[in-house]
Amino acid sequence: MTDIASHRGGALLWPENSRIAFENTARLPVEQVEFDVHPTRDGKLVVIHDDTLDRTTDGKGPVAARDWAELAKLVLKGTGGQRMLLLDEVIEIFRPTPIVLRIEIKCGADRMPYPGHASRVAETLKQSGVLDRCVVSSFQLSTVLEAVAAARPSKHVWLVTPNVQIDIGLANVTATAKAANVPMLGLRQNMLNAEIVAAVRKAGLGIGGWACNDADAIARLLALEVDVFTTDRPDLAIAARLRNPSHSAGKLAR
């Protein structure tokens, strides 16, 4: 069965990575919720996608250049006054649910990892008692490995950009993942087809998709029977799965 992950809490339905999005996602029959974590200047872990504040808040500049006390005063656009959340707060929203937390550990400007950030995220998940229901992901393989070394999450995923997939080739991508003991790849949905899914599975790896935000992409990935895909439109994904009994068997509404 293919799991549905509500990307940034359903970013085309509600303001991304917001309390509104997460509380609505918590009521959906999805298996996972995806969100992003950056560090603050004073060492807190804040849930926001970009490394800058400009696009999604009324603030400006790098997230990591502000203390939490400053960030907590900013408003997330489209929320009617809500602030961004800490990782601990998102954990508590989903703690009463069976939904798996899919955490993308973000990097800073120029795609440079924050020193020690992945370890702090993993340790927070461990201390919160949710490590066994978390998936840790990053586009930086070193970041994934840092999180695993700090505290072993139940699953970890290397997200692969189309450029990397094209530049080094799928065989080298799978070989690199296996050498690093990474059990699953996440490829962009338009870089997935039956041949690629079969090759990844033959290599002994799990396979997921991302950027599945329209009905055609959702239907195609359900037909490919990938392990999971992230979507900004979890409502479309749920409806598509329900229309096909082979995709929805065993998925009970919550």
C-alpha cells in the first residue's frame, strides 16, 4: 500500500507549516505528515520551510539569525495572526494520532548544513519519545547520516534532486545509498516510472515520491505503488485512493 504524506501540512489547502494546517491534517486519513525544521540563533528548533522569513511570515532575513523570542512575534501569512511553531509543538499536535512524522532537516543559505542541526533534531525526537514513529529526510546525505548517528529514527530517507539523479545516474544513486546504509530514496515524481521503481526495488531500497500536487501525478504514483509520496493536496490523494479499492484496502478513516 502507498502511504500519503501531507506535505507541509497540506500547503495548497492551508498556510504551510502552520497550526491550522497541522490540526486539519491530524483529522485526515493520511499516514504521514511532512514538515521542515530550521534552527534558531539560540538553539531552538522551528518549523518553517525556507531558510529566510520573507515568503511565509511578516518578517525578513534568515531564520537562524533570530532568537526564538523574536521569531515568536512574527505572523505566518494567511493564518489570521498565528505564529510559527516549534518542533516540540508539532509533535504534541500529532502525539494523540497514529500519523507518522516525516521531518525534513533543512540547511541554510547556499544549501550549507547548519553545524550540529541534524543531531539536535534527532535527539529532540528521541527525548520526546516519538523516534519510533518518525521518518527523517534531507537532500544532503551527510545530514541524514548525522541524524542517524545521533539517534536512530525508525526510517530515514535520502531525497534526491533531479539534477543529482541525472548527473550521476540512478545506478550510482542506489549504490551510494546502499553504501551509506540508507534504506529509502525519495525522487521527484516526474523522475519516476515503472522501470525506475523496479530498479530501485531490485537494489533493495524503498522508493518514495515528492511534489505530487495534481490529480495526474497522484494517480500515476498510486499506480506505480511507491511506498509513500508527499503532496500539498492530501484531499486529492485520499479521494484517488478511495476510488481504487486496491489502493485503499485497509485504510480506515480516522
